[in-house]
Amino acid sequence: MLKEGHIRIPAGCAISGIMNKKGEVTSGQEIIKSIAVMHDRSNGLGGGFAAYGIYPEFKNHYALHLFFDDKKVKQETEFLLNKFFSIDLAETIPIRKINAIKNVPLIWRYFVKPKIKEMALHETESEFVVNFIMRINSEVEGAYVFSSGKNMGTFKGVGFPEDIGEFFRLDEYKAYSWTAHGRFPTNTPGWWGGAHPFSLLDWTIVHNGEISSYDANRRYLEMYGYKCTLQTDTEAITYIFDLLLRKFGIPLESAINIVAAPFWSKISRMNPDEQKLFKALRVVFSSLLINGPFSIILGSKNGFMALNDRLKLRSLVAAQKGDNLYIASEESAIREICKNPDKSWAPKGGEPVICLLDGKESLYEFDQVDENEFEHHSVAL
């Protein structure tokens, strides 16, 4: 039998996304059908989903989803949770037992609000939550926070994505935005925490590809308090967008031109003002350039953005039907749930596809930015 690491499928992994820009919700059945078409891109070592709008009754709470190895580590984590948060509901995440999913950890969710008195001076609420998550995931062995946003959640594990969807009973959830991932790990183990999506606050990333810039990206992120504990490039991509969009307050267009920067040869042909901007972005944020083949979907509560690398070394297809936008690694995954789209296309390398909820102007609603912290990154963006 071939084991992980003995065979390499460079184009492996599958991503899919559905969003309704009016905010109308649908069950998880459609996204499960879409990702299931790309079954052969996975190998059963990871599958997962992100869903936005699923917890309207707790829309002002952070919904923390956690894996625990055992009851002892669960108690240790809950002690810390109670110290820093008010917990309004704690419960197991409902599952459906199926033969395909084995070695299941304890899976719980907590709807919480930060205790303001525990926040450090000048610390924003989102930064407080991020710092707590980094502490749990790096210091509490056997506990892992795999989802932490408001009115959204990620659901993932070891298995094919369609089996993970059935296991988590996603047909019983309704969301206005869904993303999905089928994993074919090549460099890191297949385990529950290592499945996609990777999530932080409202951000989620599903990723097909393999980036060679992981170490440079990781070292830069760690200067700002991020702890890359999972040894996977997708975790770093999630933190890069959180750093640029939330922490630094950089516009999405500029963030895209940092992670998928135009080649120097292209910059040299731009007009002087454009050259000044793009040179500044490449120099100041050179360590956040994502090198290597990738296609990603970045999800947030306000919408999502799909992007692939500058050379388009990973496939990405988009389609539109009415108020719905569809993204997938293969057109067949879109046609499975949308037989006759109004429009379909293959985005160019480095060309984003952005879908926002009506009335929203950005993927992120900004916290107050610490101007002193951002001062040495000041670029005329």
C-alpha cells in the first residue's frame, strides 16, 4: 500500500465556494455536492468547510470551535476560557456517526464574549481574541481552536470532504457563503487540525498548492505575535491576510499586490506613479510575497476573494448565476450545482475574483489601527 509521502500529486487538493451577495442562505448540501465531484483530487486525509451566517442567534458572540485529545485537556482549556471570556453556551458540535470517519477527537463549541477587564491597555477586542487563540494553540498540548469568528464556523477533519460534510451534518446548517476543501497532503501529516479551512477570527482560507516561501513568511509573521504551530503553508497564508487587512489596515487590492506581486519586468512598464507604489509594496513587504503554485479562496463575513498565483500554476474557475458567485478548481464542480450559469470564466494569474455582500465595501470592517505600530510600514497606499 502506498503511504503518504511515497507518492506526490502536485495538482492535488480541490477548492470550491458558493456565495449569495444578497445574503440569502442555503443548506450545506450544495457545497458538499460540488466538492464531491472532485473526489479524486483528495486522498481521504483531510476535508473541510467554512460557513457564514450559520449562528444568527449568537451573531454578536465569538463561536469558538475546538478539538480536544481528552477530557483532561478540555478541563484545562475551559479554565482559561472562563478566565478571559463570558461563556453563554458550551456544547458538543452535533455529528452523525459514519463508518468512513474514525479516530474522532472531542469536538466542542463555545459562544463567548471577551471580559473587557482582562484586555490589555490599547488592545482591541479582535487582538485580544487572536492572542488567546495563539496561546491555546501553542501552549495547551492536545487542544486546538480551529474556528473563532462571529456568526460563522469551520468544520473539518480527516476524511474525504463529502464524508466530513455528512459527519458534521452540514445539510442541517444554512449559510449565505460556503467554501470547501479536499486535501491531498504532500509535506505534512493528515490530522484533524491540519485539514482546511484554516481560520482566524472571521477569516478562512482554503488552498490548493504548495508555497516555497513558507519560512520567510513565517519568520515575518512571528515578529507580530503569530505562532505558526502547524507547519503548513496554508496557516501562514491565513495569518498574512489577517496581518495586512486587519492589523495593518491595508486595502485588499494592495494586499493582493503584496502576496501575488507583479513581476519586476511588468512594474518597469508601469507609469511613474504606479511604479512608485508597486516598488514600495515589493520592498516593504517582500517577506509576505507568496512564492509557488497556489489557488485560494479567502472567506470573510462580508464576502470572499479567490486568487491564484501569478503564473496560474493551479486551476481556478469562476461562474455567476443571478446573485450567486461560484468558485472551484474545476468547472465540473460548478456545473454540478449550477447547470447553466449566466457567465463563466477562468481568472488570469494574479487576477482576483471578489464577491461582497450588498452594502459592503470591503472584506473587513476595521478595528482602530495603532498608528505607532504601523508607522514604519507607512506607504502611500
